[in-house]
Amino acid sequence: MLSRDKKKTRRLANSRLGARQRASPRVESRVGAEARPAGREKKNARVSLLAVKLIVTPLMILAASVVGRRWGAAVGGWLVGLPLTSGPVAVFLAIEHGASFAAEASAGSLAGVIAQAGFVLGYALAAPWGWPAGLVGGAGAFAASALALQAGRLAPAILFALALGALVVTLRLLPRDFRAPAPTSAPWWEIPARMALVTALVVAVTGFASLLGARASGVVATFPLMGAALGVFAHRAHGPRAGVAVLRGMTSALFAFAFFFFVVGLAIPRAGIVFAFTAATLAALLVQAATLRLVREASAPRVA
């Protein structure tokens, strides 16, 4: 009798185990089916972000190069100072990582505005010794400023105020170039080479930036690759004052850059991605329209 009960117990346990094993593939397949769309969405977001970099960046360099030849180096620098590359990058970071990540990255971008002001001053101080010295001086000043701000972990409102103050001081210290450079004939490959070089740098830097965390990635992504490239090209063609004129124009545009990321950081946790970036874009355009007058005055001929 006892042996019969044991046999029944074993058969019942085996049947339950078999039912669980038969059900587990279904559960795994259901989990896999749910995970695949999420993975596909992330992959699509990465592909879209890469497409933005590959399309927007060369178009910006092309536009800035043409504008610089037509209206002067300062106006070309003013154009590349807009967040037309970092803005779309911030949108995709928000989509891929969420509003909190985007808000923290925006604080890093505000710190990056201060670091960019450091880059401009470092380049201007070292420019008389040639464009390589200017580039090294600017990059060193950017890195030192970024590291100091990262260690401080300041609030976004404080970073915004410091950014505006740093831009005002930088514009006061930079020399004004009122002399139009003599026209020179550039080779046909110059602008395509600019576009290819800067696009490769943007893809490389922003690809590694996401590994650094939200705020650090915001700082690294603001390194002025396009402004530095245009400054170096102008420096090589027309001398150090032309290179500094590009960076002066870029500095004027960074007011709109700072307003853009300050509004994003304030609005995105409360109002969502669409409203935050719409409001930030409107604020940046209004500020940018105001700073264009400063750039035109700086690049206009001085009346004796």
C-alpha cells in the first residue's frame, strides 16, 4: 500500500515537472518577443542619431564655409555656434535614455558653454605662435575648465549664470578684427575636406561620450569641433586675427546655446520631450537673432 502511494506521488511530481518544462519555452519566447522590439527601437534610435550626425554636421560646415566666404569669418563662426548638431543629439539621448538623463546632460552642456569660452580664450592667447599652438592652447583650456566644473557638480541655474558671465567676459577680452582679409583662391577640395574631417570627429567624440555618463557626455559633446575647424582654416588662410574672428562669432552664438540647454533642463522633467525642445528652440532663435547684430557690428569696417 505504501509503495503504491509512493509511486503515485512520483508520477504526480513528474507530471508537474514536465508541465513546467513544456511551459517554460512559451514563457521564454514571450519574454524574447517583448525584448526584441525594445532592442530594435534602441538600435533604430542609434541609427537615426548616426544619420543626424552624418547629415547635419557636413551641411553645417558647408553652410558656414559659404557664409564665411560671403559675409566674413565672424558670421560663419556665429552660424556654427548654434546647437544645430548638439540639439538633435540631445533629442536622441532623451529618447534613448529618458528625461532625467537628458536633464542631467543639459547641465553638462551648460558647463560645456563655460569650457568653450575657455577654449576661445586659450586659442586667442596662443594664436600668435601659429594655429597648432592655438589649437593646443584652446583644447587645454577647454579640458581644464571642464574638469573643474565636473568636480564642482554645480546646479544648472548656477552653471547658466556662470556661462552668461563667461561669454560676456570673453567677448570683452577678444580683439576685434575690422580688416577684411584679401581674397584668395581656395582649391576645390577644401570645403569637402572640411566636411569630411569635422563629421568624422563629431561621430567619434559623440560615440564615446555616451559611455561617460549623463553630465560628462553633455560636456564632451560640446567641444567646439566645427568652430575649431573653421578657426584653423581661417587662421591658415588669413592669419591669427581671422581665426580669432571666427571664434568671436562662435562666442556670440553661445548665448543662444546656453539658453537652449537651460530651457531643456528646466522643462523636460515636467513637460516632456516635445514641449521642452520646442520651447528651447524658440528661446534659442530669439537670442540668436539678438546676437547677430553684435556679430555684424564686430565685423563691420571701422569708420575713421
